[in-house]
Amino acid sequence: MVPIRNAKIGMRRSVETAGWVLAVALLAAGCGDIQYTFQGNTGATISAISPSDAVAGGSSFTLTVFGVGFTSNTVVRWNGQNLPSAIVSSGPQAGLAVTATVPQKDIATAGTVLVDTLTPQTGAGNNGLSNTLVFTIWNTPNIASLSPPSQPAGGGGFPLTITGGSPSNFVPPTGSDPSSGSLVQWNGPTGAQTLMPTSVTSTQIVVTVPASAIQCPGTATVNVSNPGPFGATSATGLPFTITGDGGCLNMTMMDTAPPDTAAPSFSVLSFQATITGISLTPQSGSSVDLNLPSSPVVELTRLQSDSAFLGTFLASAGTYTGMSLTLANPDVVIYSPDCPNGLVVCEFMPGGTTVIPITFPSNVVVPSPTPPALALEFNLANILTFSGGTASVNFTSANVTTVNLPRTGSQAAGVQDLIEDFTGVVTAVDPIGGTVTIQSGTRGTMTATANSGTTYNDPQNLCGGIGFTLACLTGKTKLAIVSADAALNSNGSLTLLELDLLNLPSTSQDEVEGVVYQLNGSNQFSMVLADKYVEDTNASLTGAAAGNLVNVTVNSGATFSADPKNLPVPTSPKGFTAASDVVNGQTVMVHAVSASTGNGGVISLATDRVTLRYTRVTGLVSPIGNPTFTLSNLPAPLFPTNFTAPVDTFPVVTAFDNILNISGLNTGATVSIRALFLNSATASSSPFLAAKVRKQQ
């Protein structure tokens, strides 16, 4: 049988087809003779037909019907019409099969046909009819050529023209819904995706192939799939060549913390730097510059527990021993009573550019059967020192290294790294192709593709609750704020593992996320901005950047909730339900009702909605239970001196990095977590509910 074109569409449409065929089959079973009087069939018994399906618009063919009870007078019927037939008279099927010629006109249209036989008989009640089998005519596309047939790797997006064969069976869309017509299936070096055509006629399709699809050299296969209950995918795809003599490599970023013997005496609220250049060092010859699509910003505090995807890079063929990383404009925000001028929060911007030579742990060969993958490891604890009210930044080869991916952990086969809690505004969504693009205010853009294993969460029932899927976000771009977890595949593509809907307003709104460092009364607190999701026109927020100080006033009647990501956040007697549950060290997202900028660039913001999000912190493992361990040596003064807190982990929900599960921890190990941090004075559970646990090596 020719396959249905995709799982989601096929599931729905095959159910419809099955129901229709069942109804017809039941009708046929009850209407046995030529005059349609109700009686049992008295002719042959047929067991199979070959072929059992065909492509609409194809050529005439010979149909063979197998069974018993045939005679030399038996004829094959096609929807009740006799076909020129002959019994097989020799060979192993002699007397057990009848052949018939099916003319081209009888398979011109997709659908189903009822096939039976008629063996003329005499006597009352003998209708001579056999049982009925179903023959399917598929609307299968037929593609003949691609124009252009190739493009150079690393180029931009381009229009691809697909010309059909004879017959093409292309289906133009109906009305304004482009997904109702033929779609293009692209399967290339950077993964498979469904592309929506810009134009479909009965003989030709034009589609825009994105730059990401031709980022790496290799060969892509192009197919066309058709809609409808009898829609199918072209039987043979055409190759598209992505030219180039090199290959691709993937890079992520993370922070690696050294073993702690004493709690840090200051807290880093924000630490970012800009990557302005990356070049590979070959075994011989000149260095090879990688093409950075933009100047990515590294936010080191987030990298304690989570990896960030730096990109998939096209490199010339060769063997590489290392790389040079150029960083510029470090910006550090520190919370400490030792800050100058009697302040507790101080910002340092030493400026300048640093070129860091890095030696790979093993040579990287490009191209490779599986694209190589590396993680940049920043040792935050050694990079930054703070003493006497002065901070210094030390980007050196000892403090910035690389490690080969994948690392030990809970990644599935073929997954090189996990990119988690990427939060931002949905800027594009394609439910047919399964892709979603998310724009962060400070961390760039991420596009990931959903599959049948993707988990969707809508805890506030904003878009269907348990029925929430990508389709619900159609027409809601620039409105929906989501958090995504994705898997980095070996081909550089990102598979969407989980999508959490945080907010879906009817009009554009501004949301700001930050780390709480000071409580200023029952309804006020101060935080350092970590990310923003700004779609309104408030100048104080559109120009805001990570590291900015924000004073928040909680309006009367404001709502409080948590972004659970399947974690069992308590709601009774206490979880995160009121302003009294806010505590230093928490990461929260607030909706900006109003915002203004005051002295020193400090933003004053009023909010009517506060959402608890994920705190990232590093400490030492104390007593270990299962599923709970204790974390100590947390950085002061953000956390109280000698503060020790239980950390709850949860089967399936909590992800582990560098270990497979909690049994991989040991007392004294340095661990970084991403967790919901609840006020221990008011919460009815452990303070930390861990979504991620990374054991530092």
C-alpha cells in the first residue's frame, strides 16, 4: 500500500476512510445478487487481489483475483461492471485465479472500488456472486524534476520549483488554507521538515527552502504529499544536492563549576559577554573563521545548569586541533555588602576584547559521518573574582575549555545536548510542519520541530488545557509566551521535547523576568533583569537589557502562580500564591502594567501578575536520600549564611546531566540545579523542586 503522507494527517484521514469503507462493505455484504435482493452469495470465494491498489491517473493493468470456485465463465466485476476476464488455466494457480484488464479510465480518480466475481449459475436463489474485496486508488503525486537541482552549502533561502510527471496529481489548495493542498517534504543533512508551498498548480509547485535546510553539504530528498483520505506521498523522491567540500559541526555552551570548599561571599546576579568571533585552528595552514549569524550573548549564570545552543557551523574540510574564541564587553552584576558607595548591588563593565586560544580534547575532523559536536565550558567561579569592592574578569585558556558531546546523562541515542527552558515570544508556528520559532529578548531565536513524543503543557488553561498543541498558537504569534525544551540532534536540528504555555494575552503585553535580591515591604521587591518578552511600545522596557535593576510594585489583587513543567507544585496549604511567598534568590516573571526609568537607569515597574520561574544555583551535596538530597554552600548574601536546603527530584520529570539519576550523586559533589525555589518559611514542600540536576565534573 502507498503510505499516507504524514502521521497526524494520516491518522485522522485514515479513520474517516476506514469508516466509509466499512459502511460500503456492510452494504455490499447484505446486497448479494444482481437484482439487490437480500440473499447469501452463491458464487466463488475470493481471498485476495493483486495489485490491491494503484495510483490515480495511472496506466491500464491486469488485476488478478485469487480464490476458489471459479469456472471458465467467471468474470471479474469492478464496482458492479464486468471486466474482460479469463481464468488462469496453467501453472500452480490453475483454476484458483482469474485475471481481468482494468482500463485506464477506471483509475482516473482517487477512491475505493469494490471488486468481486460473477460465476453464472442456474436455479432459484443462485446469484453466482462472490464476496467483495476493496481496491484503493491513491492520489499519489508524481514528481519529474527540480529547479534548481542544487545549491551551495551555507547559502540563503531560495525558491524551489517542482515539476510534476504524467500524471502529476498535484492538488492546489482550496480557499485560503494552504495546508489543504499538496505539501513538500524535505529530508536533508539538517533534518526532515514539511514545507508549505507558495504556489501549487496541477503540474507545478513552488516552495521556499529556508537557509537552515542547506546549511551543511550533502544530499536532500524532496517528496510531495497530498491531502485527503486517499492522499499519499510520492513513491520516489528526487535528490537535491547541497554542494561544498566541508562539513558542519555543532556547538553549545555551559558553565562548569569547580569543587566548592566554602560558600561564595558574593552572589552573581548577571554575567554576560558577547561572542564576536570563532576561528578553527587546523593541523596545518591558516585558521578558518566560522560564520556567526549574529553576535551571540553568553549569559553565564544560566549556564550553571543548562546548555545554550551556539549554532551549527559550516567549516572547510580538514583536521582541527583547537579554536580561538573572541569575547567582548563583559558585564557583571554582583550582590554583596562589599559593593562600593554603600550599595548592595554593583555593576562592572570592564570593556575590552579578549581572544582565548582553546585546545580541543581530541582532534575534530570535518567532514565526519556524524557531525562533530563541542560544548564551550566557562568556569564562572574562576573567571570572576570580587574583592574589596572591585571585580575582575579573567578569560583565559584555563577558564574556557571545550568538551566533546554528548556528555553522560539522560539524553536519548543521537542526541548531542539538551537545550532547556528557552523562554520567549512565539514569532512563527507551522502546525503542519510541526515547527515553532521562539524569540527571546536577550538570548536570540530558537526554532524546533515537534514530533509524536512532544509534551504540551497549558497549566492555566489558556489554550485548550490538556488539548493544547501547536495548532492552538496559529494566528497568535507575537502574543504567546512559551518555555521550550529541545534536543540537539547530530544533524544540528532541534527536536521539541516540551512546550509550556506561560501566557496568551489577547493583545500585546510586556513581561520581564529577573532574580529577586531584595524585599522592600509587603508588596515590593527588587530584581535584576535576566530576560524580557516585550511586544508593547514602553521605551523603558524595549531598551532594557540583562543586568538592569528593576523595582517591582505588586498591585492589589495581583495573581501568583508557578510555571510547573510537570513538577508537583503545592497549592495547599502553601506554594506560590501571594506576595508573602516571594523571597530572595527566586526567579520570577512579572507582567508590566506600567514601567518607567529613574535615576541610574533603574526601572520602576507595577505588576498585576507574578509567575515563579526557575532559579539556577550551584552548591555542595550533603546527605543524599531518594528522591531528595541536600544542597549547602549556597552563595551569600543572596541565600542566608549556612543556608542548607533539601532538593526534591522526581522520576521522569527531573533531568540529570553527567549522571543518569540521583544515585550518581555523592556527598561533597558540586551540583548545579535549575529548580522552582519556594519560600521555606511558607511552603509545604522542600524549598527546591528540581527540573534539572547537573553534577559538575
